Amino acid sequence: MLTREKIESYPKEDLPALALTLTKGDIAQLVPWLSEKADTLRYHCFLLLLARSEQYEDVFPYWDTFVTKLSDPNSYQRNIGLRMIAENVRWDKQGKFNEICDLYLSFCDDEKPVTVRQCIQGLCSIVPFNTHCHARITDKLTSIDISQRKESQQKLVLLDIISVLLLINKANSQNDILNYIHHALSGGLLDKKSKLAIEAQL
């Protein structure tokens, strides 16, 4: 059985390997510890559950717990909820994400820039496993007014958006996506290296 002390002392780089050995009882303990105030314990539990979710579906039963975190006033908890939901969509056979898609996408407008980016980046884990929501995701991302973001965040958010749109476009090429990307490429936010990398994926 994992203890708080063992998790906190475990080297971060070794956590993915430890995640493969988790039992049902371990997972049941780790999920509540995501709400702990102790930074190292909370973060290591998060990394363990994230790594486990990439390989096994036994974290998915806690879906509703992760959804509840989206309404937490603490942005760190919202970030945890967003990431855990994103990684577990691959196991979502019942289409639960369809029901919360609009709620998830609302965090594209979160007050915290880090949460905004967590939300959009999480979509890269979602769109390969949920084609039903592609249209809603596309509509939301292409409607974001980049100019209203902090200047230091504009390029980063734009690149996050384009990463998601490129994935959707690979599954189903769409004119509105291509138009958005071409407009971004002709604008002044992206540097030459970023533009070349995007063009290579079109």
C-alpha cells in the first residue's frame, strides 16, 4: 500500500513506472489526495494518476470526481480536473464527455492563463478519441479573440489552438479550420520557425 511518505519521497522521473504497479486500492487512495494542501504529495498523486490513465482504464470510474473539480474556486484543482478528464476520454465508452463538452470548453475563457492553456492543450488528448465533439471544439477555438489575451500569452494560446485544429483537420479536413490556420500564418504573431512547423503539418 502506498503511503504519503513514499509518494512524497519518490523521484518524479520514476513515477510513470510506479504508476504501472498501482492497485485498485492505491487508486482509491490517490484520488482523494489530489485535494491535499501539501504540494509535493498532491503533485505526485496527480502525475501517478495521469500516467496510469494513459495506459489503463481503472482511473476512469472517478470521472465524476474530476468533473466536480471544474467548479473548484482553486485554479490548481480546476487544472487537475481538466487534465484528468482529458486523459480519461480514451476510456469514455458511454460518451460522458459529450455531456460536459461545453463546460470543459468554457475554461478556454478562465481567468487564469495557465488554466486556459491546460484546457486547450487537453483537447489534444480528447479529439483523437471523441469525434462527436469536433464541431463544437472547432467553433469554440476559432471564436477565441486572441487579441484580448495578455500580450505574453497570445502566441502561446494561438499555437495551442492550432495544435488542436490540426488534429481535427487530419480526421476530417474542414475549410473553416484551414482558413483559420492560413489567417494565423499570414498574421504577425507567429515566428518563422512556428510557421514552417505548422505548414509541414497541412
